Amino acid sequence: MQLFVQTLINGLVLSSIYILVALGFALIFSVMQVLNFAHGSVYMVGAYVTYFVGSIFGLPPWGAIALSAGVMALFGVFLEGCGFRILAKDFNRTLMFSLAVIVLLQTTADVTVGGVLRHVPSVLPGLTRVGTVTLSKERVIACVIAIFLLILVNLLIRKTGLGREMIAVSLDRTASALQGINVHRVSAFAFALSCALASVAGGLMGSITRLDAYMGDAMLVKALALVIIAGMGSIGGLFVSGLIVGFIDATLPIYFGAAGGEVAATAFAILILVIRPQGLFGQEV
Amino acid sequence: MKEGPKTSNGTSLPKYALLFVAAVLLIILPFLGIGGGPYFIHICILIFTFVIVTSSLRTIYLSGQASVAPAAFMGIGAYTSAITSARLGVSPWATMFIAALGTMAVAAAVGYIFSRLRAIYFSVVTVFFGVGVEALIRALESLTGGRTALVGYPGFGILRISGIGVIDFASSKIPAYYLLLILAALTLLALYRLERSRTGMNWAAVAQSPLVASSIGISEVKFRVLAFSVGCFFAGLAGAAYGHYSGVLAPGSYGLMSSIAIVTYLLLGGQKYFFGPVLGVVILVAVPEFFRSAKEYAPYITGGVMLVVIFLIPEGLASLTKPAWLWLRRTAGKGAQ
């Protein structure tokens, strides 16, 4: 029972954090047709920024997460304006630009703050007892925050004018521009939102595991897997693929070890791609 | 994909002269006594290895397949060769080629399965394949040594050739330098011939338009799988040769970030140009070495070079060679007048 419930919570935590990261990745892909490989590094930087704004300004953990999200949103606008907007049409150059961003961010993290064991302080530390099962509150609260944010972002995309503009731009960039939608503003907003979400995910994950300058690499692969399994361009499908991948990562390592679990997870992603390239919920490619 | 600019007859003579000078330089290089001795030789060996891998990756790109798993195939070659030579007691000289063929077989199977995916989807599936291979190396602990490094497999040892004498790979890095130099030269020659052959034209056709290519009887799947397996053959060969030279294999060197680094060498050098990968590898491997005294800051150089190339030289470094040559000729001509 104990193991079952804890695995369930772990699965939910991993799923919700994966979805937060993948949602940003998918947003950028939908709106700009760009695969932002630097997204994992943005997640890593978000975790560190959360840690440092919290410890320098003495903010409570939730304040640190919010402030860090704001900082990273600005960084997202900067990335879009100074890089991706200029290179948008050229796949190789956007790829190279995101790789250069990875190199610069990881090196900066490594030489300035890497190598020291750090944890983001948890929003709600301690343990709680539900019936016979002991749970760590930080995992439960991470899960709750993530789910709350996901609902919020979903409403933002579907119900607000800016969100609808984003959907329009992702469907047809030229037509939206002709309708009077400011495509650049929408792209910048997508980047800001995407980086803010990654930063929150980093802050939440940073309270569960320790910070590491290279923590973004694994997360990038997870985000890719989620987007692929859901189908590129399908935002709603991310929730299902997130649960699948999150629970694979929470359960398989128990039976096969960490590396074995990773082999199984990548094999599953490859299988989905080969059998159903459009993903579970995507359009025909 | 467009072909690189063809050199006209007027410039072909200097091109061969340049190649000849480069060959002579590379052959006498170990005896010039430049910089840190064995360390300098080691960097050269590293450059030769990655020239092989990156050039073979370019061959795969020629057929329109943007693979992001070159390091994974290097790893397959390296581990296969190391394990077969250690467990079966076969000479590394044989296992190196056995491993390359094995890598090619894996690539053919994988390439066939992945051949129904195009463009970004193909790149993404190779990302997963690369991650999976690295995880598999870590998972098969009894065979590969798991997450710690694999050591204790045979190196190239001492080679006795009647008439020439004894070549000792263990006590000096210079024999390995020549081995990798020869392998790199042969690889470049083979890839150059292939690219200029009918097969190479078919690759370009498949890359440009699979539909048109298949309408004139060029099988997309056949030529894509062919390009993929040929490219991976050389990646496996380079991985195996480097593995026997270094004597230590760690799964981390064959992961996603290593693959991405190799893709960066290619894009930075210029994938449209045959010598683009060579330029990219030399610049990105050698330049950070100049700043070795501040090693942890060296990636800033890499990142800076990348940004400059992305924004100022969109076609890659190799696209500068022609204007540079013209400029050189013009200034030289002026000087003569």
C-alpha cells in the first residue's frame, strides 16, 4: 500500500512537471515552428534563479517561484527577439542557435554556481499522514501547483484574446498577420509563457531533487517524448502523454533499475513514432 | 539541397597543391615539436576521429536525413570492438572492422525502420535512439561495465612488420596518430568518391524531392538506408579505433550531448561543403584548446564562435573559403603589378 501510493504520487509529480515543461516546448513549436532545444537549459536556469532570488531577497518559496517565472519570461522575450525571430525560417540556424544557448547557459551555471549541493526550499516542507500512508507534503504541493497552473494556462489559451491569437498564429501565420494579429507580439508572448512555465517546473523539481547544471538535458528528452507521443501541435494530448511518461518513469525504475527504465521509456517513444508518427492525438503528417 | 560552388578549371590546380601541402604538413607534424608534445598529438588524434565521424554524418545529411545520433553509433562501434577483443581474444585490428560492419548492420536495420519518417520526425527519432543506446550501455552492466567506465580491454599493442620493424602503440601516441590520420584520409577519399558517384547523385535526388526521385525509379528507402548505413560504418570505425587508442570507454561520451556536439561541428563548418566538417571540427576542437589554462571557460569560446557563424556566416565557415581565396588572389595580383 505504502509503495503503491507513493509510486502513484511520484508518478503524478513527475507527470505534472513534465507536462509543464513540455507545454512550453509545444507552445513554441506550434506558434513559431521552432524546436527550441534550449528549453531544458531554460528549465535548469529557472531552478537556479528560483533558488537565488529566494535566498538573496529572503522570499518565501512561492514568492521565489513567481519572481523567477517573471525573470525567465523576460529572458524568453529576449531569446525570441534577439535570436529566434531573426532566424525563424532557417531550421539549421535555429537549431544551432538553441545549441549555442545551451552551451552558454550550462557553462555559466557550471562555472558560477555548479558543483555545490543545493536544494530549492520547499513550498510546504514536512510529511503528512493519510490513513496508514506517509506522504511528503512537498511532492503533493508540487503536484497541486502544477495542476493548478496547467488549468490556468489552458484557460489562458482557450478563453482569452491573446490565447486565441496564439491558436490562430499556430494554424496559419500569414493569414493571422493579414487579419491584423501582431505575429511578433504573439511569438514573444509564447516564448515568455514557455520560459515562465519551465522556470516554475524547475523550481518545483528543485525542491524534490538537487540542482545540477546538467539537469536540463534529461528534461529536454522528456519534453520531446511528451510532444512526440501526444503528436506535434496537440496541446491537449500532452496531458495524456505526460501521465504515460510520468508513470513509466515512476514505476519502471523500481523493476528494471534507472538505466533499464530509461531504455524502456525511449523504446516506447521510438515505437510510437514509428507506428504512429502523428502521435496519439496529432493530425496526419 | 544545393551543391557547393564548383571550382572552375582556373582554381583546381591550387586546390590540389593545397591538398598536397596539407598532406605533407600532417605527415611531418608529429616531428615539428609544436606545443605540449603528447598532448598536442592527442588533440590531433581527437580531431581525426571527429573528422571521420562528422564527414560521415554529412554523408547521411546528403540523403536528406538529419540524424542526431552520430555519437551513439560511435559508441556501438567502440563497445562492440572493445568487448569482442576482450572476451573472444581477437586482435583489435580485426575487431575494429568487425565492429564497423556490426555498426553498419545495426544502422541498416534501424535506418530501414526509421525510413518512413522524414525531416524533423526523423531527427527526433534518432534523438531517442541515441538516448536509448546510452541508457542501454549503462543498463548492460555485466557486459559494458555500466555507468562506470569500461577498461582493461586490449589496445593496439605492439605491431611487428617484417621489413619495417616494430611499431609500439603502447609507449607512444605517434603510431595512433598515423593510424587515425590514414583512416581519416581513406574515409574522406571514400566519401568523396561516393558523393561524386551515381549513388551520390541519387542521394541528392532523394533529399531534394523523394516524390520526384521515386517517379524516375530511384527508391527513396533504398538510398536513404544506404546513406545511413555507410555513414554509420565510418562512425563505428572511428569509435572503435579511438576506443582502442584511449583504452577507456564511458557511456557519457556517447550520449545526446556528444551527438549534438558533432551535429554542431557539421552545421558550423557548413554541411553543403565537402570540407565543411573538417573545418568545423578543427575550429571547434582546437580553438578551445588555446584557452586550456581556463578550461571551464572554454565553452564560452565555442558558444561565441557559434553565435558569430549563425548570425554572420549563415552557410557555415566553409562558405568563406571561396571569397577568401579570391581576395588572396586579388591582393597577390595587385602586389605583382
